[in-house]
Amino acid sequence: MGHASRTIELGKKLEADGHEIFFFSGGEAYKILGKAFRNVHYCAPIAWYENAHGIITSASLLNILFPLPIFNGEKRKFEVKSSNSMETIHRYYDLRRHIREIEPDLLVSDGDIHTLRLGQKWQIPSVYITNLIRPGFGLSPLFTPGQRFTERYMKKCLKIVVPDNPPPYTVSEFNIGDLESLGIKEKVEFVGSFSDTTLVEGSGQHIYAPISGPYGTRVKLMQMLIPALAKLTKKSVVSLGKPGEKKTKKIANCTINTWLSSQEREASLKNASLVIFSGGHITCFETIKYAKPSIVVPTQPEQLGNGMKLQFLNCSIVARTKTQLGRALRTIEKEQAAYRNNVEKLNKVSNNFKGLNRTVEIIKTVLQ
């Protein structure tokens, strides 16, 4: 839900400045935005093919053109997942209908290529917010033609905003690619994180593992993390990312919560000695805010790229198997102070930038 939280912060800032904002989203993000804003319109979501093992590359490739059966673990029944082609068509026409009615002065797209395509078609100026342009880790070469096709719409934007630190401290660097070769370097600006990264000290009394994302992603992380954490003598806190009634279960020293409120989540991050997460961009900057060493257990190529950069900066360790996870836990336990020191250095760099304020300035400039 990183995009939703980022969009909410930007939307509130723009509304406070007197701008009329209309939002377009699908899935859980649509529900979250609907609670925060008045003008929220539905558009069909597009999703990877994933099950309890995470994203399945071979099935995702087939699913581009063909609908496939999939087991819905939350509803405990088989369903048919529409092809990405049909999802794309539905999303495009949902957006097209709403944008035609509204006739906006500017389109601000957070990672949505369809919006850019419509902006180009109808000559509406557009600003693109993204931390993913040309990923360099874990993406099958078979996806490359589609990736190159979508890149041409980025080139038509007036401005591309990356909510991340400028190089060489860009967390999403391995997901951005060579901007010079892409021909978009002049219109890209690294504005810094949208969130406040002012350092917050905590007690370091437990390991914290926030689990989020679609059902398949959550199941994969649960199966990998909970058994490993339950074996440790150190206390750990796990959040399963399931909204609704909060339930708590304890296995040895591991406390498992179905859901944590935003305040409880902040407290868990603040008082952690180590954070284990999947590598989402927003959570990367949360570990920077609280200066926490981390272990990244990626389930998507984008997350792997973020994790590899944090590992390169000696702030984190990437673990893709149970064996690697166990090794990473032992390594950080031995070298806790060194990892903590590296994250504190990254925190100081991040605090030099106010991404949300700068993005609002960019949008105002484009509107003039």
C-alpha cells in the first residue's frame, strides 16, 4: 500500500494549497483513498499472478494473454484470474471515462502508465512519480519488450519525480536504471522521501517483522519468517497485515498480530533492534527513519533491487531462503553496532531532502 500512503500525503498537501484533486485507483488502495478524500473514482487493478509461493513468473507470463485458475486462500476457493491484457483494457477505459468527464489541468501519475498514455493522447501535461523505471534485478528477460514499450510514455512527461535520495544514496537505484541511456535524465529529479525521516530513538527490545501485500505474498513471508523467529531467544513481533478484528497469538517468544494500528506499528518500529521486511520502498525509508538494521526477504523484483542497494550500503542483508535468513540473523546479531552506524549515516543524508514539499513545488510550477 506504499503508493496509497504516498498519494494520500501528496493529496492532502495539494488540497491544503487550494487545489481540487480527483483520485483514481483500484483494489485496497481505492478503499483507503475513499476514506481520506471525496473525489475518488474506481479503476480496475492490474495484478501479478501469485499464490502461496509468491509471484510465479511463468504463470505471470501466460497470464498476460490468458485467464488462469487461481486459488483464493482468503475465500478458500478456486477462481479465474483475468488476463493482464483484459485488466489493462478495463483500467484504460475506466480512466478514460473519468478523465474525459473531469477535464483536468494536470495528470499526476504514481506508477501508472495508462494515465501517461491518456495524457499524451489528449495533450494533458503530466507528472510521473515513480521509484521503478528499468529494474536491474530479478525481472525475467521475457518482460523486456513490454518494459521498453512503456518507457516511451515516460519520455513524454514534463517531469519525472523519484521520491528517493539523489545518487549515490538512492535506495531504488537498481530499479531506476541508466537515465542517460534512457534519454530522460534532464526531466528526472530525485526529491527525497515523502515521509519525515527525522531520527527517532527507541529501546531495541525486539525484532519486528511487518508483513503486507496480497495473500500470496503474505503467506510466503509467514511460512519463512515465523518458524525462524519462534526459534530465537530474543523477543519478536510480527504483523500479518490483515485489516479487521485484531487477534494475537504467541509462539515461544514470537508474538503474532493479525493487524497493528499505525500507532502500534510506529512503536514496534521504534523499539526494534532489527526489522525484517519484504523490501517495499516506503518501509525502506521507515527503517532509515528509525535507524534500524534490516533483513530484506523479497517477493518481487522491485523489492530485491531495493534490498540489494541497502545491502550495498551495509544497512541490510538480503535473504531469499530459510538458510540465508538464519545466517543473516546471526550476522546482524554479531555486527549490530556496525549496521546501526551505517543506517544512521544514511538517515543523515535522507534528512537533507523534503520530498513531499519539493514535489508540490514541481506540480505548482508545471501548472503555471
